[in-house]
Amino acid sequence: MMKKQVFWIFFLVCIASIAFAQYPNAEKYARNITTKITKKHLSILASDKYEGRETGKRGAEMAAAYISREFEKLKLLAPVNGSYLQQVSLIETSMFVNSFEVNKNVLNSGKDFKFNGSGDAKTIQATELLFIASATELELKQYDLSGKVVLIIDYGQTNEIVKRLSFLKSKEPALILVINSEKNDSSLSHNSGSSLRVKNGSRESFPIKAYSSPVIQINPEITNLIFKNSGFNYEKASSIHTPILIQAELKLSYGPVLKEVRSSNVLGYLEGTDLKDELLVYSAHYDHIGLNLDGGKDKVFNGADDDGSGTSGVLAIARAFAKAKEKGNGPRRSILFMMFTGEEKNLLGSEYYSLNPVFPMANTITNLNIDMIGRTDFIYRNTPDSTNYLYLVGTDKLSTDLHKISDKANATYTKLKLDYRHNAKDDPTQIYYWSDHYNFAKNGVPVIFYYNGKHEDYHKVSDEVNKINFNLLSKRAQLAFFTGWDLVNRDKRPVMDVKK
């Protein structure tokens, strides 16, 4: 009797084990996603040498070349006519100031002022400016600022000045002059006033106003030229609290200059077996925002978390699948590992791919997009789950089947706390629309977006490699690997069962 009980207990344990580890090889090859590998990649991609990887600049091209070499080492196929690079044609629009005069003093761009604007060529002339000092939004509501030139002071409080500018722009003045109270302030200018778009692309999903009030940053010395005929100076103006009119003659002429820019998406292809015509896409964006020419000693936006972490994670996932194929355990479906350019410029690389897909979108079963997985955000900091959580977005937007597959992979293998707050329709961040997965979702491809949330170093020069938690990065990448393993090896692709 005892032997029979032992036998049945053993049998049930075996059955449970089989149910728990549906794909025993998945655990074996997931061990290739290590902190050593992810740190190696990230330490290179987010180094100062790569100059912040800005789209169309030298650092980004260096990063694309590095990723290509890594794909070649893994013996991934080069699917773009024998190349790993998909050339992305972009148009850069830079605003050029033809002339700027204040009280007949000719000012020089870069030296005396910094310009940030968009739209068509325009000439602005004024004989008076409204100095709004520290007036509140409530106080300013009584003023009609449309078509006027306004002057404000930036006291170095970045969040406040950005909020104030947003409010002022909503009132559509002709021009906003901002006095920088602190030297080397870069809170408004790391974008330098230029913008990129896909050549012959569509901007329907990301509408931009045709005109937004231009902003000119000036220092106290130039401010005194403005006040010259009014009996004021910068020091006196700093103590004024109510809006006042300043008599000053101002002339500004500016307009757009167009230039063609080339950058590259980087694609590595792993061919499947019996279901090779169907495709799973892993993606991350390798670009960041470049150099901080207005800052102090640290002039590189390294972008270690955004999105060096995701890029490193996808490279590690590619290595795991490549090892599996090398040992005869390759995927049934094919896999495309794709690193996008231009995400920081409004999802340009993924937009270009969606317009010029190398593989049919209809055959693409899912996009697993990884954008920031190396840090802990404000919400989870100092909580029990600070090193064991992850936000998932988009899992059930097109396919509830995909959501179940993802949850099962986590429950079986990684056991992270999965947080879906950013997946909610009323989520204030609306982040579902703001990373590369969206260019797949809007074309009918189910997506999962892996994301750790924002932290104090987001889009700052302080987003450095030494702040990355590589154990957490690797574990999060393993979840994407396990989910992908199921997707490429199951009999049927995820069912599209959610109506748009």
C-alpha cells in the first residue's frame, strides 16, 4: 500500500513539473541572458564615446555598426538585401534666424540668444513688450496675449518654467522671450530647435500644431538692452510682480531650413523551421538625445536606461535564441531582432519600418518592444517590490490570448510583479502611444511593451551605466525571452479577438 502511495505521489509531482516547465529548453537557454552580457553591451553603447547616440549623428551610426557586428557574431542573417542596416530617409527641419535686433542692436544667434521654434518663415516687429514678471496664470487670464511679444524670467526652476511656457503658448503670443537667471541653463534647449520626420512619411498618428510660439532665451545683459529706453534694468525688473508694458523696438526674422538626413534601423534575422513564414519581432531603440552642449563638464546624454538597457536586453535575448538554434533547438517561427533609430524624434525608425516592412506585417504575429528596463521608478522605490516589478503595456489591446501567454510565462518562470496601470485607457501618461510598439499596433500587430517607469535621471546626463541594476535588467529581459519562446514554438499564433 505504501509503495502505491509513493508511486502516485511521484507521478503527480512529475505531472506538476511538466505543467510548470512547459518548455524545459527555455530555462536552459534563458541562462545565456546574464548580467555579464547585458553589462558588456550597455557599457559600450552608453559610453561617452558614443556621444549620446542622437539620430543622424556620428554616435548613433557607431551604435548601429556595433549592433550589426554583434548580430554577425551570433550568425543572424542580414535580411535587408544582405545587410543588417535598413536605411531610413529623414528630413531635418532646422529653424534659422535671419536677423534679430533689439533697439537697433544686432544680436548674434548662439552668442547673444538661443532660438527655439517651428513653422513657416515669419517676420515679427514690435514696439512694445509685455513683461509679465511673476504674474500667476490666474492674473494673466485677463490679458489678451495673442500676437504680442512677452518677456518672462526663468529662475532656474525647470518644472515651473516648462509649465509656465506651456500656459503662455496656449495664449498664442507672437514671441516669448525668456531671461535665463542662471548661467549655463539648458532646461529649454537640449533639443536645439530642429526636428526630424520620415521622408514621404505620414504624421497622422502624432499631430503637431502648424504653429507654436517661438521662444528666445536671453541673458541679463541682453535684457538690459531691451530695458534701455524704459528706465529699467534687469535688477529692478526682478523685483516687479505685476505685468508692465516695456517700450522697446524689436525685429525678428526666421524660417525653416530643410536637410536630408540618413540613419539606420538594425535588423538581425533568425529563421524558423516548420512555421518560418510567421515572424516574431523583438525591438528596442538604440538612439538617444545626443550631446548637452549647454551643460557643465558632463556633456553626454548617455541614455543608459533609455534605451541602452532595452537594446542590451534584446542583444542578450538574441544570443539566447542563437545558442538554442546552434544546439538544434531553434524556433518554429522566425524571429526578427530589430533596433530602431529615431524613437526620441517621434518614433521615426519604427514608422519607417511600418511603411517599408522587410517582412509582411500580416505575417508578424507579435512585437515585443523593450524600452527602459534597468532602473526602479519613483512609484516602486523603497517598496518590497522595488527590484522585482515591471510595467506591461498593450498586452490585451488587440489579443487577450497574448495577455494570457505573457502572464503564464511570468507565473511559470520569472515571477515578477506585473503592473498594468499604464495599460489602462485612462492612464494619464498615455504611454501606449509613445514607444515603437505603437507603429506595429496601429497596423494590427499585437504588442507587449516592457517598461520600468520614469526616474529622476530620465533624459538627463545623469542617466549613467553605474545606476543600472543589471540583475533586474536581465530578469526583465528573461521574461521577454520566455514569452517569445512560447510564441515562436506554439501551434497557433495569438488570436486577434479585441475590436479596435
